[in-house]
Amino acid sequence: MTDPSLARLRALLLSSLVLPAAALTPACDDKDEEDDTGTGLTDGGADDTGTSDPGCVGEEMILDEAGAPTGYVVCADGAINRVEARAWDPTILAPRCEGTEIDRACEVDADCTAKPHGACIAYNYKGGAADACGCVYSCEKDADCGAGELCIGQGVKPGIVEWSECVPASCEVSADCPSGECGLSAWDDGCGYLVELSCRSDADECRDDGDCPEIACGLGYGEDFFSCQEMSCTPGRPLKVDGLARTAPVGAVQGWAAALAPAVPASRKARRALAAAWGEVGALEHASVGSFARFSLELMGLGAPPELLREAQQAAADEVEHAKLAFGLASAYAGQPVGPGPMSLAGVAPEGRAEAVLAALIEDACVNEALAAAEAEAAAEGCADPVVAGVLRRIAADEARHAALGWRCLAWLLEARPELVPAAEAAFAAQGRRLAARTPGSGHDLAALGLLSPAARARTHEAAWQEVVAPCQAALLSPAGRQAA
């Protein structure tokens, strides 16, 4: 049976296309073992005081394929630490552009000069065959990287980098850390690997992926301690630079937290999980302000009508309020102010090519914001805290309007440039493949406190795709649908 909330969302998006919703046909949460606080948090038997770090026992140097030391050691428990710097081969082995790709930010390697060792490569912009050209950069040594970054190459841990790359780091070697361990965090959140170096400490809840069945041990968004992470990239409209989501660092920043008083669980683990989760949401909502600002400039570059520009500006204002609400919840759970620091604007620029604007519009607005609206509504339905449920319903309603704006923008763009219809069809197909390929992790289920389990989130996204996105896509991209729109 169709979820009534998804039926309402589908009707809203179809109405944005000026199509009759009646002309087309088209959540439960996991029940995990509860802890003794009644929060629904499963901690695998760990106590509530964190893990006492025993240090690196039985360390062995990790060697690369040539048998040379990488500068990283692996402990007997699987934890990996950086103990010394080394030089890496900066060669980028990736297909170069042929000049026939749809989205070309560069033509040859010589066009890529923002950093050392640049290369103009062909890559899968939105999945499927290579259809874009972009600059990527490798590194040979730490000095090639910016402040707060270090160079890491292949051979330290399988699959985390395709070539040597600069990654964030708050320590250089283990000798820098009070614990004597400069730990490597590398985990896939569903959108790609997040690689970072940070000192290990007694606050860590895990040391290696083996401590986290079916999920990874690493540094969460804005966190400085190692904990079990979920493979669940948050949908919505992120601010992307070179294909990666850009957010501001989250910390003890005043002025961004709305005054909210949710029910605060007694469990320290539950409080930390909730504070981290809402801090992540706040960072993404904060970044969405910049995403909409850039989108407004892209609409202007395409000659969009004033109604679409006005709604894009209003959507940016909505995201400011969403960030304040999310940081308000994070602050309440953390017991101290939580907010965003300065955001790096390096590389943030409006896209001038209609094909690239189209692809991002379909992914960020037509798909991701529709999924975000469905997820927030599903989370509100299972939430027992009226304060958190109210925040979720506010976000769900606004994200639904933002998704409707995205579909209106797409309808206008395809009407103005009908030659883009095949590119739109390919972009939707790529998004369908991306969604189908995502594998949910198994993490904490705090549905009663407003956070869906990874499995429940995956079910919600799948249902939203089938019952909302697919019918709207069919309505807009079919000949009759385009004529009606």
C-alpha cells in the first residue's frame, strides 16, 4: 500500500509540473535491542565510559607493493598509525579526456594548475560511462599539500585512494600525540572514502573496522574521536566542489543554535550519537545555503524567469533556519554550543554549462531533496519526542517545496532547451543505478529519538524513488508529459 506521506509528496511534485496527479499511478523502523536507558541504542555490550586506549601493541610496518616502508604501522588489533613521512609517486593513472565528453572543465593536463601534479582526466560524473573531464591533483610529499593536510599514497590501506592525495590531518606522526598514536581514519560513507589523520585517545569507541560489525571505525563528520560509522551518504543539496561535498568545520561556535529543549537521554553514548548526527545535519544544511546561492547564479546564467530566482533565494533562507534547528538539537544533546566555523570557498564557482547544471539539478533537487523530504517525514512519524518531531516535519515540508522547485526548474530548462532531454534521461538512469548500488550499514537505531536506522533509511529512499521520483520522471520526460508541462 502506498504511504500517504509519499502520495502527498508525489502530488506536490506533479502539481509543480502542471500535471494532474490523478493521471498517474504510482514506514516502519527497525526494532533493535534496547539498552537499559530505553533509548533504543545498541552498544554491543560496551560500557558507557568509552574505550581505554591500550596503545599500539605488536606494531608492524606496512609495506607498499614494491616492498618499501609506507611510514604507517598496523597494530595487532588492526589499528593503523602514521609514524613517519615519506615521498610518494605522484603519477595519476587514469584515462585522459578525448574532447568528446559532455562536461569539460579542462582539456589537457596543462589546464590543471591550481595545485602541483594536476591531471585532466575523464571520469563518471553521475555514474555510467565516462562523460566528464575534470582536474584532479596528486602529491609527492607533505609540502605539496595545504595547511592541515598530509600526503598519503597507495599501499597503506586497500582502496582508500586511487593515487597519492592530500588528506586532512590534525597530527603528522605518532610522536605528536599524547597517546603516542596518530591514527588513520578511512571509511566509505556511501559517496566515497573519507580519509583523515587524528590522534587516538581514551574517548575513542573503536580502533579498527573489526570492532564495528558490518560498518567502519573512523572519525565522523566534525568529530575528533574514532567511532563506528554508517555507510549512508545523507541526501539533500550539498555544496559540491570537484564532485565532493564541502562543509564547514563544526565546533563550539556561538550564535547558530536555535533555543530547543528536546528530551535528553541519560545514556552518554546516545547523547554523543545524537549530537554528532545533528551536528552533521547542521553542517550539511549550512552548506546548502551556499549551494542555493550558486544555483541562483546558474539560473541567472541560463536566463531563468524571476519566479524561479525568487524561490531559489527563499530556499536558501529556509536552509539557514534548518541549520539553526539542527545545531540547536546538537547543542542540547552535547551540553554546549555547536555551530559551523568558516567555510573554505576555494573552488566554489557557478557552473556555466547547461548540461552540468542539468545533471546537478536532477541529482541534488529532483532526486536528493525528494528523498530528504521523505526521510524527514518518516523519521518524524517514528519519533516520540514532540520537539524533534516538530523539527523534522518543518524540514520535511521545506525540502518538499525545494524538490518541487527543482522539478519546475527542470521543466523550464527542458522547455527552453529540448535538446537536453536525452541528457536528462541519462542523468535519471544514473541516479537510479546509484541508489540501487548503495548498501546500508547496520548502526544504532534511535528511531524513537528521530534518527532512522540505516536499513529504515534505505527502505524509505527506495520507496520514495518508486512512488515519487519515477512517476514524476515519467510525467516530465514522456512526450505527452513534456507537452502538458
